[in-house]
Amino acid sequence: MKRKIQIFIIFTLITLNSSAQNINLSGGSIFDGEPYLAINPQNPRHLVVAWMGYVFLNRIMIKTRVSFDGGTTWSSAQNTPHFAAGYTSADPSLAFDDNGNVFLSLIDHDADLFSGAVYVRKSQDGGISWGNPVEVINYNSDPGKIPIDRPWISIDRSGGENNGNIYITTTNASGASGPPYHPYFIRSTDNGESFGPWRFADTTGWLSGSLVKKPMPAPEVTSDGTFHCAYPSYVITQNILPRFILASSENAGTGFTYNTLAASASAIAVTDTSAKKGYLLRANPGNPLHLAFFHLSNENGDADVYFRESSDGGSTWSEGVRVNDDPVANGRMQDLVWAAFDTDGDLVATWRDRRNAPDTGYAASYEIYGAVRLKNSQTFSANFRISELSVPFDNILLENGNDFMSTCLLNDTISAAWGDTRDGKLNIWFQRMTLNGVMVSVQQIAQEELPRIRVFQTGVNTLIIEADGIKKYSLLNATGKVLRRADNLPGNHTQIVDITDLATAVYLLKVETVDGMVVTKVRISR
């Protein structure tokens, strides 16, 4: 007698022969890099993306596109004008306020970096058009230090007394006159109409120091209006170990308190100069005391994605947890890390992954991977692939302008944008995926039909898989260990799996068919 097995479709990847699963947002012919993606918290189907794109006779300009249907269709790309003729732009970031306005932060400067500034533009129509640039901090604001590199924007949406404040953090650009180096903090209290005087985000005893040339601060604003930023520091008189410091302010940046986020021996630092070593601070929208920090670590001999968290507003932090689940110390580098919380506390991390590359190091083929930690869970899910193919390494990835990808998580939907070179040039690609309660399911943007699969248990020793054209399958336990596997199958409609020695438990079953791949959660009963 057949006993139906409980099935939840938790990860579905459509494989197409003639069209890609991921969508090319930029479509440039030379260079498009470093995307930043933002979603309107009032309307999860309203997305805005900005990136660096080459424009003939205009060097690099910041380009933007808007979608009002969840990324199915996008507006045409719009070029953000330079502040002055001959300028070039870099480092876009985006943020919505709670009125639906969206703000774009960027650098615009002359080609030799002798003049320029960080600017903010405001859009009142959802990113279709942008207002005039407002200067935040300029090349000479801190003479000789060029404090206009890697600006990030964050906005207070707490509903408190500082609601609507806009915060910009920056650091020193290449060519600064020399140490010491600092993270910078600037704020607007009038909805971006003007920005007040800058200040250092570090201070005596908590200095970034003279050895970290670009101590980029990673900012975040919690749901109670507390501003935080994390930055690197290496000052032996402060701490014999290199560390990340958390600067926190409950009064909109008037004063800061400081805590050590992490302190580790320099031996775990990622020494490959090609690696994109960005780090990221995130706050749980449902709990202002819950902070998450992502960074790279070399403690296993290659660059891995590590996660730390605080449940007390940053006063204390957990030890680092490795997020990527490929074999430890396999020489495969991970980088380009990004992360996002959902409003209910789910957490997603994404990164560039080389686990399937034939070579080690930075110059290897790559894919975009991710992992999810659901609210109340203590561990991240098995890693899943976001990009649908492995992309050969291209030398353009050694250049500046591809240091970050961007990911949002809202209403159990992951939206990811990244740069890759699958077409022989660096373009911006996009994927939208949905959380399905337990794990992740991937939705093809073009709404193609998903592969159909039926799984059931017969007796106590046999599992039956029914699908059109089964090519391979694997059965995994909760830790990701492969217990049963068959490859290069002839494409039959039925496969029989011997489960004689498997205990009553929930397992993961991955099945690849002629129409694509499905991963299901199954319960085997005794």
C-alpha cells in the first residue's frame, strides 16, 4: 500500500535553453558595475536600482532604473548628470524614507580627483526623475584627506524624534595626504535639503588609525532610531589585535558610544589584494537590539563568509560563524558579500562563490550564492545558487568598480543585483526569489511553468520519485550530507530510492529533470 510522503517545495530553479533565468538590467557594451538595490517599504513591488555605467564622452555616470511590478518590467536606464563637465561618478547607494521618497547618494569628481564631492539627489516620483544635487562633503572638507570615498546612505524611519534624518558615511579616498585615516559622518535634518558639518565617527581610544587606509564605515539605523556604523581599526596601543569597532548614537550623531565588534589575529585577514573584502552591518527591523555583521575571514586558509550577531544593541557579539557550506579549506574564495533582514526577522546573506570552479584563488569561474536564516533559527540554510550559470573569470574584475553586489529581503522575497561577465563584459544582473516558509524557492521572472514532481513512500524501505525526464537526484540529511545519489540517469519518469537504513526524519531531495531542478523537503516514516 502506498503511503503519501509530506512534501514542501522549497527550492525551484528553472533551467532554460534559449533565455537566461537572470535578467540583464544594464545591457551595457563596455562596463557596468557596483549595483545598489532599494525597495519601497510601503510598496514591495516598487524597486529602484542604481549602478556605475560607462557613457561615451561622459566617463562613468550613475544609471538608474525603476520597476513597479516587482522586477518583471523596468523603466529605461536613466543617466544621472555630472555636477561639472569632465567629471566622473562612482559609488551609488539608495534609501527610501517613510513617505515613499527615494534618495540617491553618489560621488562626482574630476578624473584626477583634485575636486569633487559626495552628493545626494531626491526623487519624489519613485525614481523616475531626480532633483538637483545637494552637496554632502567635498574634496577639501578635511584638507588633504579626500573624505569622499565609499559613501553609504541610511535614513531614520523609526517614527521617533529624528524620523526622516538622512545619514551619510564616507572614508578617505586613494591619494589622501597620509595617515591617520578616519570614517566620516554627516547628517541632514531637513529631508535632504542641506547637510550639516561633518565629524569623525571614530575618536580617541577607538581610532581607525594609520594602517587601514580606507576605514569604510558600514552604517545602519535601527527601528528605535539608533544610528550605528562599523569600521575597521588597527592601533596597537588601543588593541594588539586588528578589530572592527561599532560606533553607536542615540542622539542622531551628536555623540557616540563605542564597542569592539570583533578582534582577531591578522593571520585570518584575507591577504589576496584582488578579493572584494566589503563588510556589512544590518539591523533587525523587528528588534532594535538585534544586529548582524558580515565579513570575510581567512581562518580556514581561504576567504569565507562569516557572520556575527549582537542581541544587546552591539554591546557584546557572538563568535564568527561560517556561512558558506562548501568543504572547509578547499581553496575556493568567497567575496562580494551582502545581506538583508526581512521585517519579521528572517535574514539572507549573498556572495560571489567559486566552489564549483576548477581553480583556486580570485581568478576563477564564479557564481552568486546565498543562504537564509529564518527567524528563531540558530543556523543558516543549505546554500543555494542565485545565478543560473558559472561565469568564467574576466580580467575586468581586477579593476575598481565591482566591489559590491546588493540584496533586499522584504515580504519573504529576495531581490538580488550583481555584476558579472557572462557576456564578455561587466553587466548588472537581477534575480527575484521567494521564501516559502521553510527555505527558498526561486521564481523565474518570465513566469515559466515549474517542473512537476511527485514523491511518495512505499512500505518502509522505498521512496518513489515521479517526474518527467529524471536526469539525476540526491537525498540529503538536515546537515547537508548526501545519503543517496544518482547521476546521468536515462531520463525515465520513475526512480526508486532505497531508504532501508534511514531513520524517521525530514530530508532534502534534489531532483533534476529535463525541465529544471526541484529541491523538496520530505519526511520518511517508519
